[in-house]
Amino acid sequence: MKNRIAYFYDSNIGNYHYSEGHPMKPHRVRMTHSLLVNYSLYKHMNVYKPTMASFENLTNFHSIDYINFLQSVSQSNMDDMIKDLQKFNVGDDCPIFRGLYDYCRSTAGSSLCATYKLNTREADIAINWSGGLHHAKRGEASGFCYVNDIVLGILELLKYNERVMYIDIDCHHGDGVEEAFYTTDRVMTVSFHKYGEYFPGTGALKDTGLLRGKNYAINVPLRDGIDDFSYQSIFGPIVSRAVEMFRPSAIVLQCGADSLAGDRLGCFNLTSKGHAECVRYVKNLQIPLLVLGGGGYTIKNVSRTWTYETAIICDVQIAEDLPYNEYMEHFGPEYKIHVLPSNMENHNTADFLQSIVQTVYENLRNVTACPSVQMMDIPDSFVTMEDEDVIWSKFKDEYFIKSEESANEEEVAVEG
């Protein structure tokens, strides 16, 4: 049976602009969408315009004072909020820009809408390429990320799923997600990342979780220049064993594209085919899947790879030559779908990688297969801004009708 695929895209996402010269460019999501349309991949998916997350949605994980700050800060008043800027780690890497709060609501809302389709079994796979912002913490911005849509999405999935697995193939460690679930056995986090003198500096092999979450955090610290063959030699075995032991009923896959060869901020040497092989592998597990974007700072490579991965999710073969699209000039001089490797040296020896796999296997031996989950009533699904408008509209109607009826009764009584 073909997978039912839900694809979420906010047409305004490309209008947000961090700052002049900033490497994070939301425009890459619009470029991806353009390629999807021109490859006719939209015909193989149910395409949705997401609703924006509400204040209440965002504070399901983030602190109220932090979201209040994001809602109120602007370029015109930021000079008067220096202490708050420092407190919430907002500055050069995470600048204040026009529409910041709506940008956060859009990326988070898209991921929440995607999880809703999975929870209601209306989709087998849900995609939000604008999501995957894995560095944001509960009370601060970090690494170009303000709101952690991944944590919000996983919290939503946990309402209907006993166990959720998070897999991260970004070049950077998924620290914000790991931190959020570091002490629980209901979420297993698996991050493949560059480790060493590299942002955010976390994600050592020995960091495996705490308390009930002990051994439910898996970190795969890698060295510069890892290529497709080396990456696949560890990805499949580790993910396979983790799934076997943990038995998740839903998976979240963060597809950060800064692990591609030639990325502006990355230091790996994956091709688009090698990167996409991870998507294919997880998809073939036949477990409900949320696919998200993430890092990626050479935007022509990001958009081509996410398009190719969408084709894999849809089980569609697409042409090597790019179809004509509105961003054609960005893809020269080759105008091909695939990202090729560079001549970067691979510092990940076979022995080094095998030692990581063996350590991960040893840690997984201490994992309780299918940890028990206490039964409870399922919490309400998230309320979007659109839902709030409907609720308020119904409230107004009921309130004013009752008020008018009461007033009429009073008039009748007075006249009587």
C-alpha cells in the first residue's frame, strides 16, 4: 500500500529575513517548494496550508516569559530591552527581525499540524521542511533557533503514542531536543553529528541520559569529512538496533542539510543520495513518520536535497535535470538535482566508527524494551489561532444571545 503523505507549506515562509549576511535563510523552503511543484510531486501528496501556533501552543514547552518576550520585542524597541536580549540569548546568531514572532508561530504551527495528521491516522508520513529547529531551549534562543517545533511536535505525539523516537542527521548536535527529554524513557533521541570544537559543543558518546532516561539518549559523535559509505555503515546498524530495543510507535526525523558536502557551515561530505538514504531507511521501517528540515546554509543544495528526499518519500523517480523553475539561476552551472561530494578528507576510520557502534550497542543492552506507560486520559489536541477564533465567535454568539434574552425578559417584567 502507498503511504498517505501530508505536506505542509506556508507561502509566507520565504518572506522572513534574519539579517544581512546571516547564513540562515528561510527562503530555501520556498525554493524547495518551487522544485516540488515543478517536479509535480505535489500530485502524490495531500498539500495543506498550516495554521499558526498560538501562545498556548508555544508555552506547552517554552517558558511564558520567553514567549512574552518574543511576542513583544521588535527592531524599534530592542534597544530598551537589553537585559531581556541577554537573558534570552538573542543577538548576533539569533537576531531580532521583522515578523519574528509570526515566523516562530509558522514553523511551530506547521509541525503541530503535521503531528495532528499522524495522531488522527489521516497520514502515514507528514512533512514540514520549515521545521527541525533543534537548538532552541525552554527559555532561550540558540543556534538560529527561537522556538523548538520538534519538542512541541513530540509532546503532541506523546498524547497518542507510548514511545517516540527522534533521529537527527544535522551536522550539529540536536541539543535542545535531547535536553528536553533527557530524563524520560518515553522518548529516545538519536543524534549523528560533528563533535569537538564545533557548535554547540555537546553530544559526547558518554552522554546517554539521566534518571529514567538513562540510556535513552544516543549520541554518535563524528569527525570531519564523513562520506556516504562511512555514514551508512553506522546509520543503519544503530537505528535498527535502537528501533528493535525501543519499539517506537512514531518517529521524528530531522533532516538538517548542513551535513551535505560544500555546506557553508558544515564539515561533512555527504551527497544528496547519501543523505537521502537515511530518509529511505527510516521510511522503510513503516512506522508513522514526521519529517522535518533543520540546518543547511548552501541553499541550492538544501532545496535540491529536500526535493529529492520528498520524491523518495512519495516513491517517485524524478529526472536528474532540474525542471524550469523561478529560481533556475541559483542552480547553475550544473542544473542537476544531485549534490556531489568534494575532495574533503574523511577523518572517520573504520575502526573509529566500529568502536562507536559497539559502545552504542552496549548502552542499548541496558534499555528496557517497551518501557511501561501509565494509562491516562488523552489530553485535548492543540488549539490553533484559527480554533481560538471559532471558540471566541461561538462564545460571543452565546453570550450576546443570552444577554439580549435577559434584557427582553427585564423589559417585559418592567412593563408588566
